[in-house]
Amino acid sequence: LSDTAGHWAESLIGYAQKIGVIKGDTEGTFRPEDPVSYDEAVTFVVRALGYDDSELEGSWPENCVLLANELGIPTGEAGGEGATRGDVSVMLYTAMQLPIGGEGEDTMLARQSFVEETAENTIPMAAA
């Protein structure tokens, strides 16, 4: 995380690295001011769904793009320079409805609903 010190997203980058969604480049840097490529965005989404690079056949980025296509995640301009916020939003919208790890009914959307329901039932409302 040498190139993220003091960056507004430092803690978010650190968390994403900790849970395995991002790994940095070959030099161990994250380049937080650089645009995110389509290939990188697709990779982040595939990893967020619980897929590990070691489980994928082939080499990066083709292996992540291929899996994303198989899962129905739009990859748009794979191999392109930059993914827009809109592109990433569409990828995430699709991914949130897919099973984490490829099996069962555990989805990112189900987890979000669970968190919201739990919070509503356990956090007392402030008195008006």
C-alpha cells in the first residue's frame, strides 16, 4: 500500500486488498489515481463473487473475462482502457443477483437485505 498513504481511499483500498478483491500490480502498488480498466473492473467483480484466481484456468485477464461472460456479467469493452462508473454499475447490478461462489442462494443482494433487516430489528430508533 505504499502508493496509497494519505489518499482519500487508503482505508477502502486496504480493505479491498484484505478481502482479496484487489491485489495491486506486479510491483505491489495500486495506482489510486489511475483509471480502472475494463479488465481490472471485471476481475474485481469476479473476485467479489468469491472466485479465486487460482481456481481459474488460463491467464489474466482472459480467465476473468471468460468467467464473467459465462456468469452473464457484461464485460463491454474488455481489453479497453477505462471502465466508466456506468459500466461498473451494470457489472455490479448483475453480479449482486448471482450466487457467491457460484452455488446456492447466497448473493450479495441477499446479504445486503439481511444486514438491513438485522439493523432494523436490533438498533433502537432514536426518540423523536
